[in-house]
Amino acid sequence: MYAVGIPHPGGPEVLRLVELPTPEPGPREIRIRTTAAAVNPTDTAFRQWGPRAEEGLAPPWVPGMELAGVVDAVGEGSVWAVGERVMAIVMPRRALGGAQAEYVVVPDTAAAAIPDGIGDVEAATLPMNGLTVYSALLHLGLTAGRTLGVTGAAGAVGGYAIELGRIAGLRVVADAFPQDEELVRGLGADVVVRASREVGEEVAAFRAAVPDGVDGLIDAAVLDAGALPIVRDGGALATVRFWAGPTERDIRIHPVVVRDHLTDGAEIAKLAQLVVDGRLTLRVADTYPAAAATAAHERLQAGGTRGRLVLTF
């Protein structure tokens, strides 16, 4: 089979299409013939730094954490059938590699059916990004009527945070640059504040809208420590790049670790139903053939992407 390969750490130019053995599913596993795989910041980080030495993974490394396709082989005891359309989450830091490959083997519980009316390209943007926000909201633990702040609101994770926050009955205060205000309002933010690349200005905008600070914040802009002043005393902060503190003013910090949700296919299915119901929006910024993965990485790293870039196979 072919896959997007990282032969050694580096810039987007190191990416290559490589030939690898076709994997076989084990008990209660499925093999997916990939049709689409999203490109995420975690993929660019994996490409730039490679795996940790203790992970013991030989190159080429295959990036990608979310995909869509068709079941083409099943292991003993699998609940799936050949020919079913599925989307799935997968950890690339494993011997079999990640999602950006012609064939991908995952546990039964990592996959969810793609409902009629959702295309494979759109479906590939849901598993990891959707579970990121699901995990963030779960650990923030906000009850209906509380205020949720969202930084980086125009991005893929930020957009899901707005919509899932509203579904949870939260008042959502989200940031946006002028060119993104219409988008962020359209996603359902109750209050839109002016985003800034200056952290102090970003904080001031949120505090002007919510003087005591938000009850919980999903920091999709990766402000990390800079996001703490947006949160009220005793509130909660969900971070997306593993930042865990130090904290202040009794603010609880929860780094979202998506690998904790690699068997949450049932939650992916619930998110997909919200899409079918018109309550959650799948946003594809553009598609690239797998052979053009370098161009996709370059575009993502340049910033300003609204929605997800998707590789097609």
C-alpha cells in the first residue's frame, strides 16, 4: 500500500509517498480502505519533531489521526461488515502508523458509521477534532447557563467548541478577527470579541465582555498561560497542546489528551448525528491528493486556514 511518510524530522518538504506492507486486522479490528484523511496541527508537529526516542518507532512515520473510508476487511469477532462506510480516530505513534495511508487498521471501537448525506471528505474532519471538544467540555464540567470562552474560534476546533457549547446550553463568548466575525457569529457565538495577536489585547477584549472572567475556556488559539487572565477565579481552562500550568487564582487546568479517546467511536457517532440534525457544522477548507501532502502542510503552517485541509486517497 502507499502512505504519506516522514523519513526524518523536518519541514513539509520531507514528506514522501512511501510503499508499506498492507496491514491485516486482528480480533475485533477492521481495516479501512481510506478515502480521506484530515491534516491537523498535530501532524505538522509530528513531522517536525518525529516520535520520542522511547517510542521506538522506525521511519518512515505515517501521520494522521482521523480518516474516513470503507471497511474492506474485518477481524474475528468484529461488529462491522465489509463495505460499510466509516470514520475513525487513530494514533499515529504506533508501529502501524496513522491515518494518512491507503489502508488503516483500527479497533472496532475507534470507528463510527458515516451517515447518509455526509461525504467522506467532510466525515474525515470530525473524529479527532470533535472528540477534542467533547473532552474539553467534559472536563470543564460547566452546567447550562454558564459562560464558555473560546479562543481561536474561527478554526476547526474553535468552531466545534462554539456549536457544542451552545448545544450544552452555555453562553458562548468567542474571539474573531474582523474578517472572521460573520463566520463566528454564524456558528452561534452569543458574544464576539475582537481577536488580537497581542495577548494583552485579547485578554482585555474578553474581560470587557465578561468583567469577572468566563467560567470555562477552551483555548484553541494555544495562548496557554496567556489565557489564564480570561478565566474567573476558580474557573477552568482546557488547553489543546498539553500545557498544564502553573495555574493561578484556583483555576483548574485540563490539558486535552485525545489519545484518551481512541476507543470512543460511540461518541463520534453521537457527533455525527448532530451533523445530520443540522446542529454541528463540518468545514472543509480544501482538499489535496495524498501526493500533495507537502502543499497541505505548507498551507496549514502558514496560518489562517478556516476549516480543515483533507488529503484524498
